Amino acid sequence: MKRALASIAVALAVVAGGAAAKGELTGDPTAGKAVYARCFACHALTYNRTGPKHCGLLGRRAGSARGFEYSAAMKRANWIWDKKTLDRFLTDPMKVVPGTTMGYAGVKDRQERADLIAYLEQVGKSDVCHKP
């Protein structure tokens, strides 16, 4: 019985490890808030600046924040912002959307991107973005 349980435990560990290696990283919103501090030069959560506001980002069509004038390249981007598209874009914005006016080299570290996305997801559901 102990041997069977040990075998099951090893099998589960292998499956979980493989999924973690292939899949998404778990983001830490608290760490993501620190990463987001780099975005403040151009972005804010609740209003447009040099870049568009980030409240409501996840689930929004790329290039569609009300009141922001996007580059033609971003207006042509044909996707909805979700964790996957945001991760891809943040890796290298100018490569993913050639012609974007977001002149930022990107967040190269996978964990930092996961943390930033977790923060944007958390704050997007908070009272900061949904004032009562």
C-alpha cells in the first residue's frame, strides 16, 4: 500500500512539474505592483496619459481605450487583452506590434511579467477601477 501511494505521489509530481514547466507562471500581485511602478512614466490606472489607462485592460480590445489616440499599428491589432496576449506584448512591444508608439523595450523576465499581469488583474477587479 505504501509503495502504491509513493508511486502515485511521484506520478502526480511529474505531471505537476511538467505542467508548470510548460504552462503559465503564478504571478504575485504584490510584486507586480512594484513592477508596475515602471509603467507610471507613461500610464495610470484610471486615466489616460502618454499611454492609455490600465483599468479595464484585461478583456478590452487592443487599441480601444476610450479617449486615447492609438498608433495605427495598435488600432489594427486584432485581439482582446488577456493574460496570454499581454504576456506576449510585454515581452517585446515593438516586435509584437511593429509601429506601436509604445517605445519601451519590454519586461524580459517571465516572473516579472507574470507578477505584473497578476497585479493588473487584481487591481482591475478592485474599487480602484470600480468605484462604488
